[in-house]
Amino acid sequence: MVSMLTFSCKRWLTVLLFAFLSTQEGFTQSSNATITGVVSDPAAAVVPGAEVKLTNTATGTVTSVATSTDGMFSFPNLQQATYDLQVAAKGFRDFVQKGITVHLNEAVRVPVALQVGTAEQTIEVLADASPLNFENGEVKGAIARTEIEALPLQVSGGQRSSAVFVTLLPGVNAGGTADAFEARFNGGQLYSDEAVLDGVSMMEGLLSQSGMVAIHNDFPISPEAVGEISVLMSNFDPQYGSSAAAVIVASTKEGTNNLHGGVYEYHRNSFFNARQFGVANKSKDLENDFGGYVGGPLKLPLFWSPRKKSYYFVNFEGYRSVGSTNKPILTVPTAKMRNGDFSEWPNPVFDPATTRAVNGQVVRDQFMGCDGKTPNVICPSDPRLAASLAPGWLKFVPEPNRPGITANWEAPNGLASSLNANTDQWDVRGDQYFGDKDHFSLTYHYRGTLPFTQHAFPAVIDGQQTRIPNYSHVARFNYDHNFQPTLLNHFAAGYLDLPTKLYTSSDCCVSQLPIIPGVYNHAHASGISFSEYDGYGGSGDFYTRRPTWVGNDTLTWVRGMHSLHFGGEYRNVQY
């Protein structure tokens, strides 16, 4: 096993120059959001020393800061949520703005205009912040939780994936086959995007094709467990240095003060399908995507008090599939062909034993039967037929059940388009708040694929890949600490592991097949391919595992109109 270590950090001088010359409110290394603003009086003069409180409406957590001498306030490291903002200053009416929704990696500006009056008087604004981005030139799209809940997802060949919503955003091209491997972002090249979940990269090893493949194929998160998905298209923060085209940023769903849950079942049945073109009977296709979720406060003595609040969210999703909407239609030899009579075949069949060079050209003679006048017929008395290994294979090859000499055999059952036909998945998240100073969150994603076997030909000669039990793991740990209202630190660590092992269906029965001279005999059935027929056997087993550790830390220092960020990232990849 080879180990590769990468470490990236910004040079201190570069960071300082960039930070001090910039007046924008930047983002932390995590996918958290920021709310900023300026407090002014009726004469448009700034109000320093005003008390600003920000309340998360879902959890009730409160964070307080005081405006600077420039009248500015800033709340970095925010979870995507809806907040209420309250501002109080001596000699002015209290100001309250409710329903400020922030999304992943978003910088929201909320201007506050105070009115002269007493503290008993309140100005209440029931409106969200401006949807326009005044803070930087970043171009992005977002799919909020309300949209995820409202938009349907089709169950077809695999469990639902929240990454499908990404293809709805401008600048995303899903490709002609809507395959994650074909996705392009913002006109960029294939495999030039990255995915980030809960502040940590989802790129598994060096060979992971792209962020879309990682979050859609390798580690799909259930739609019920996703808080929000954003795609950063261009001009995004330098912290995302591993992507040339786009960054997919997702977060898991967090528990709230209200206990909530639900169950779901999505069913697909071939009873409602039309018959596949060219086949006699409909293919059996039964698919079930089912599960349930629950989230809320964890009011236990060790986790809940006036200064401590804990929340949890748990989601389970199972997927079961039998058959598919399409049956394979393959080509098998006819009864005459099995006996050496290829007279039905329109193209010449040559005798390999007659291969020779004539005037610098390689030529062969066509089989012409015992009388030398019947094209494409092997003489039954040819001694090579008696020594042939073909009967040892042909006894497992089914007879044609359709007319013609090509596409003349219809498989009895459809084949699933995915090896993940029997899958169980868990998504678990816990959050712990200690006042307004500390916030911990821990996320764990588990996906277990049960044994799955399918084959069109009899298993002894089939080349379909079969999956043995495989398990994927994703872990995330985030810690936010406020040293003071203008000095905050965010730490994130994550782990990915996706061991994958496949083998060929025919491995089960290799002892029943004839030994081919000159071919290495091992525990796997040798693959045989033909130019005119569907091949038999497979190419052997496949195994890969690339566990990945990632850690990053960002220190944010709000200084007047400037926001300085210091940080680095560590990646340990084994492949």
C-alpha cells in the first residue's frame, strides 16, 4: 500500500496582504455562512457599540456581538438556517428583523437603520435579506431544503440521490446519458469538479473521477438527510484549490427544537410498464426505496441544560430491486452452427490452419465442406472437431428462442442496471452547543451493499460482475469556537472509506469448464470473446480500497471592515 501526504497552506505574507487589502466578507474554510451589516441612525451616521443578537430559529441558540467603531457587525461560521436579528442601542428603538435565511457558503448583508426612541419601542421587519450578493463576485446556485422536499425523484435502477438536484442548476450539463461520469460544470472539462460535505472534501483517493461521481455514485446521501446543496461555479474562494470547474457543497440535516420525523416508501412495479420493444413478455421489475427519519432535541441530563443544547437526526434508507425494465437480447449459435455448419452465416468463415503469407499478404482458405463446394461448412470428418473443447462450453450455451442468426436469444429475466440492488444506508448527525462559544457536530454515513448476483447466460459461462458485501463509511467532525466576538476558529476533520470487491459470476463453476491449453488456470473462469457472438466467462476479480483522511482549520479575525482568514488543510490518501 502506498501512502501519499499532501499539505497546503497560504503563505502568511500572502494571507495578510490579501486580507488587509480586501474589504469583502470572505468565507471560512468550512461551508458555513456569514451575516454582516452596518448599524446607522436616521442621519445615516454609524452607531458604534450597539448590541446585536442573532438567534437560530430552529435551535434557539443565540450569538451576541457589539458593533465596531465603524458601526459594523459580523457573524461568521453560521450553519445554513433561518435567523432572527435583534439590535439594541441606547436612545434608539429596538430593531428586529425576522426570517433571514442563509445558505451554504453565503455572505448576507443586513443593513440596520435605527429610529430614535425608547427601548420599549420596537421596529420589526418581516423580510428576508436581499438575494443579491454584495460581498464578492462568486457565482453559484443553490437547492434549498424546501425545494428538496418539494421536487420528486424517480426510483429507477438504484436508490434516490440528492445529487440529482445539482443537474437542475444553470451551468450544469448532465451529459446525454445523465451519467455522473459525464457531468460538466460551467463549460469545464470532465472530472474537474470537487464535492464537499459538511466542510470536508468527498474526493476518495487519487482515482475518484470527480465530485459528482463521489456524491452521486460513491457516497450518495439520502434526500431526507440533506440540509442543502450548493454549486460554486466561478470566482469562488481560494480555499477550494482542488477544483478547476466547480465545487459541489452539501450539508447534512440537523435536529431542531421540534421533534419531527416521517416514513416513506417509493415503489416501482413492472405491472405499470409497457412491454419492451422486440420481446414477447414484459420483464419483471420490482423496486422498493423505503425508510424513515427522526430528529429533535436530546434532552438528557448530560446533554441539556440552560447552557447546553444537544440535537440529533437519524435517517435510514433501504433499497431492494428484483429484475429490471430491460431484458438482454444476445446472439447464440444455432443448432446447425453447433455441428460446424455455418452456411446460414452471410460472411466467409475461414480455416485458421490455412493461414499463410502470399506476396506479403496474410491469407486463409474458407471452409468448403467435405466436397470442397459448400461454403462455411466444416467437414464432420475433420479430426479437429473430435479434439475440440467447444462442446464443453456449448453444453452450457442456451438454444435460440428467437428467429434469426443474430439477436436470437432473449434472457428469461431483466438485469438490474446497478450492482447496488440490495442496499441499506444510515445517515446520523449529532450537534452539541455550549452557550454561544462552542459548537460540536458529528456526522456518520454508512452504506452497506448486500450480496448480489445476476446473470443472463447460465452462471457457469456468464461474464456479469457480481458484488460481495461491500461497505462505505463517511465520518465528519466539526468544531467551532468563539474566542471573542471578532475572533473565531473552525476545525473540521473527515474520513472516507469505500472498499469495493467484484467477481465474475462464472467463478462459482470454473471446475465444470474444460481446461484450455496455454491459458493460465486459476480460480476464475477464462473469458472467451467472439467477433460475431456474445462472449463467455469474465476477466477475473476486482478489488480497490483507498481510505482517505482530511483535516482543515481556519481562524477568522474580523477587524473593522476587513475579515482575515488563516488556515490550512491536510490530506492523507492511501491507494
